Amino acid sequence: MGNYSDFAGGVVEVQSGDIIQMKEVEFVTPSHISRSNATTYMINDAAIAITPQYSDSKIFGEIHFPMSRGYGSCLELYRAGAGVTDGALFSATANYSTNYYYGLGYFSTGGGQWSPTNFAYIDTSHNTTQEITYTPRVRAWTTYSTTGYFAHQNSQVLHRVYEIKL
């Protein structure tokens, strides 16, 4: 059986809200993923590529860091592909009057506590059926004397994307 249609015994009509496909990547970090300045670091091992079947579908993604801690840590999301404008889909800025001025997400835990950190996003602006790559990138909100740790050494980082029919 190659797909759901084979399993169901015939043609299956895709409905609005159906999950068309899911892609995931997981990796174990060989060292800490951390930042103490506003320079971005691309987490290329967590990059995920998906080829949408529908140009008007939405891409829902989720990223999980099992052990995070630190002050003023921002997650951004970089999108690239032949059918989209390459660049940050969610980018941290210093302008409080803009949307997503902390990027895709922000965390600030103190006292040496390590906590799981989860982020989710939706991309409805891709408008393509060509391959798109989503790469998380991290940075500090600004330059700090405290380091923000996104993932502890030897932790499993998960990144998953779903294509959902509109």
C-alpha cells in the first residue's frame, strides 16, 4: 500500500483541514546550542524540507528543545526555496511596534533551571508547490552577560511540519 487511497480501497477526496503530509527531523546535539549575542545561528541539523501539494495549503510546524535555559533567548525561522522569497519568516527586531518583535518565540528562565521549550508556527504565505526548507535559527534578544541555552549537549531536538489543506 502506497497511500491512504490504497488502504481505503478507492479514491479519497481531500477535505479542508486534512493533513496532506508530515515531515520530521530529529537530531541529538553534539554540543550546547547557545547564544549570548544578537548574531543568529542557523540550526542546520534541524532544517526540514517539504514540497507542498497545494499552493494554498498552510504549513504548520513545531519545534521542541528538551532542555533550555537562559536570559533573553529568541527563536527565528528562516524559509528558503525556489518558489518563495528567501529570508526570515519570523525575525526578532528591536521595534516593539512590529509583529513578532521577539521572532517566533522568546524564553527567559533563570536560577539555573533547565526547562523544555516548544514553539509552533503557521506559514500561509508560501503560495508554491516547489520545495520549501524551514530552518530554525537562534539568537539573544541583544548582547547579554548571560548565555541563553536552546538545547543542552546530547539532547534530542525535534522539528516537525505538516501540510494542511485549506
